[in-house]
Amino acid sequence: MSPLISKLARYMAQKAASDPEAREKMTRVAKRVAREAGEVARQDNRAYAAGKAFRRILGEVRGDK
């Protein structure tokens, strides 16, 4: 597993375990991760696309948006 993905998964699991409201948000984020993975797979430069997707999703999870 990619270090970026494992870091995101670990962060999401910790948040979901400690906060009931976060569980619902994590469900939405997990669906978004699946959509983003499909988008990354269709790109020519997958590493760049994966980095951008990671930053968008992590920002959403942390509440930066």
C-alpha cells in the first residue's frame, strides 16, 4: 500500500473511532476516495494525479475546506 494512502487510512480510522459524527463523514469520504481512485487510474501522470487527490481528500477530512 502506498505510504500516502496508508497515512490517510490511519488518520480516518482514528477519527472515526473517536468521534460519532466523524463516522458519517468518513463514509462520504470513503466513497469519494473510490471515485478519486478511478480518476487517478485514467490519468497519464498517475503520480501527480494521486498527489493532488490525496491533498484534496485529506483537506476535506481535516476540515480545511
